[in-house]
Amino acid sequence: MAVEQWPVQGVPANPRAWLVSAGRFKTIDRLRREARFAKQGEQLVAEAAAALPSGLDSEDVPDDRLRLIFTCCHPALSPEIQTALTLRTICGLTTEEISRAFLVPLAAMAQRLVRAKAKIRRAGIPYEVPPAEHLAERLDSVLTVIYLVFTEGYSATSGDTLIRRELCTEAIRLARVLVELLPAEREARALLALMLLHDARRDARMTPGGEIVLLEEQDRSRWDSGCIEEGSALIEAVLREGRAGYYALQAAIAALHSRAASATATDWPQIAALYGLLLRFHPSPVIELNHAVAVAMVDGPEQGLRRLEALEARGVLRGYHLLPAAKADLLRRSGKPAEAAECYAQALGWVTHEVERRFLEKRLAEALSATSR
């Protein structure tokens, strides 16, 4: 805040007191936001429960919020709509946050939600907690809901901080309940492992001033060793049991990052191979982007750039700021600052979070400075 305000308003008479006061107010704002989420969550559960038919106190699903997530993930709806409606109705995410998760325009997601609610009313789709023997058929959508709640917490769509701790904590809690409920479901355990391994890096991802610290620059002594040990044990057990699914492959990648003593010690060939498997069995543009970056770390930035340019040409990630940001980083590594600056500028045009915006502005300034030398 001082970096933004002091150049405009001037340095206060007592800078130390100003910083202490600003820090106190920022902490209070964060605590209030977390309290609002907790209260909002209770209200959402109560309102959703009141709107549903009676007889939903099934003992097969012991947690109120998880019970309602299973209830809303009705197989009569498409998987995407099941997930989107549940995120909006039960988990309290905004339509903007949901549209970002699905990489679709805000207006399009809003229309889908309206049409889905109309379909439920017209068809008289019953909302009821499925019995234990039918929980598994809704599991994929439930896992997606929990994962997207965590994803919004891990990298927020908007706000004054990139990490929404309350969302990460709630997603991990729900996953723990789910694993206890369905201990034989490997993908449920894999998702818990994935979130624990990512969440272990939380405290090292930001500077005390709230700026982004990239993975390769993080102080690994600040990573939560307990979360890493638990997540690693979970994913190792899952991988020993058979073929790895979507979350298991991602958790295996996260475990490789977590085990590396330093950025240079990271097993990038294995990570690239795992992303290759993800791309083969669970293709998506975002996985394709991550695979390209991993390939660049193994075979050099030019190889990654070729893949990113092919992805860019298809237009499937238009508006997704991490694509031009990744391309800019590889151009920077290739010694092409002018081209990197163009890509950073493009990413700035698409970014929605202020913390990420400041990071990209810093990178753009560095690229422009390198160009002028």
C-alpha cells in the first residue's frame, strides 16, 4: 500500500506508525472477510436445506455442506451445470468466479445458470440425498466442486489478496470428510493429496507486502512439511493401487515439486511426462499450456514456445491471461525482451486480479528496460 500511496500522497510524518496502522487494518479486513465467508456458508447451507424437500437428513452423508453438494449434483443435469449450480448455490462462489473456473464469458455462464434453474423447475427434478450405494455415480461432480472451491481459494479471481485461505481450508475439510465417507475411492484421496501439497506452499507464495513469489524463488523452508508428508503418503498409496486418474496425476506432479530441495533439483523430465499423460487421457487447453511450460524446462524455451504458439493459434484460451504470461516468460528466457514485452502487455489486458496485475507490470517494466539497453 505504501508503494502505491506514498508517491501520490507523500510520505507521512510518522512512516512507521502509518505502516503499523495500515497492517493492522489490513489484518482486520482479512479476518472480517474470513468471518463473512464462514457466516455466509452457514446461511447458504441453511437456505439451501430449507428450499429442498424434507427427509434429507441422510446419515449416509454426515456433513451438512457435503450432503447438499451431493444433492445438487443431480445426474439429470449435465456435469458442467451440476458443478456450476452447486458452486453458486451451496458454496457461495460468484458467477464471475465460476465463469473464470470454466474459462467461459461471464454472460454465457449467467445464461447457463438461469437456463439450468428453469429446467429444474419445468422438469420437476427431485433434489434428494442419494443413498450410499448411489454416491459414487455423483462423485466426479462432487470432486470437481471441491477442487474448484480450492482453486478459487488458491488463486482468487479478484480482491486485495491472491489467496483466500478460508476457501482452501473448507475445500480440504470437505475432502477429508469425503475420504472418510468413501475410503475406497482413489480419486477422492488423490484430490485431498493434491490440495494438501499445493496448500503446503501457501505461506511462501507471497511476500510480507502481498506480492507474488514464483515457485522457483520461494523459500522452501517455509513450506509446511506436515502437509507435504501427508499428501505424499496419500498419493504414493493411490499410485500403488493402480492406474492414476485426473487428480492422481496432478498430485504426482505436485509431489515432485514438493520433494525437490531446490528449483534446480526439480525433476522436470518426469513432470513433463506426467503432463503428457494428463494431456492424453484428460485433454484440456490449460493442461496443454502446463505441458508446454514443462517441455520448455526440459528441452529449452523454443520447444515450449512452439507448443504455446500452436495453442494460441487455436484461440481456445483467448482472454486467459496465463497463456500470454507463460509465453512472455519463455521469450524472456530466450533473450527476446521486446517480444516478451508485447506478451506481458497482452496478459495485462486480460488479468483480473490486482496482485497479478502488479506482478505483470513489474515484468513488463523489466522487459522494456532490457529492450532499451
